[in-house]
Amino acid sequence: MKHISVADQLIIFSRYIGQQVVIISLLNNSEVNIGTLTGVKHNAISVNIDEVMRWIPLYDNFKLCEIKLLLKPLKKLTPEVVSAANDLPVKAFITPYYQQMGYDMPIFIEPGHPCNCKYVQEIELADYRTPAEIYRQNALLHAFESA
């Protein structure tokens, strides 16, 4: 996937406020933290990790950490969620509703943007694993590296 600018990442992240994110430190031996996305500003995201609010800066020219939203693929939509979305008063609310419920939806950045119509996972900003799966795989990876 082509490099996606911080400004574009923040547009995407802003649509998923309240969702869980996994943060993998690129400076601290691949330390893994999972928290809740609580906000965005022009160059950072705010994440609540263990009841501590942290601003994580994002830069176009280098990465301090890898950040991914923990989302569900659309194939996991339940009939109840679909029914609730279809009962919304305006059909344009369906996509934001699915996003709020934690489902990966095709994105739109701006006219002509190369990432338009791609899912968040396709542009490597989402992960479909659960927190337990992430921690388990990370523990196995560190055990393998230590051996």
C-alpha cells in the first residue's frame, strides 16, 4: 500500500472514536498496548490505555509506533445490527452507524484519493484480531525470539 499521510490517517481515525486500537512501539522492543481511541488533533491521536489518557504523535517522515484500529469485517454483521441500521431515519447514517459499531467500512478521503473505496484494513490501519489474540501472538513471538 502506498504511504498514507498523517492528515489522511487522522481523517480515518476520527471516524472511529470510541473504538479499540492496538499500538505497537517501534522504539521499545515491539511493546504492545491496547486502548480506546478518544480523540484526534492535527498531528496526534488520544488513546485511553489503562485509564491513562495519552497523546500519540504521528509524523509523515518517521514512525514511532504502528497504530491499528481493532475492527470487525463486514462479513460479521449481525441481522440485529443490519436491522437497526436500516431503521435509521436517513440512509446516509448507515455508514457512520456501522463505523460506530466497530465495523470496517470503505473509506472516502477526498475526490480522486487513491485510498477511496478501500477498507481500513486494506490500507493497513485496521486489524481484525481480538485483543486476546494480539496479546497471545505477541507473547509467542517474544518467547520464540528469546529462545
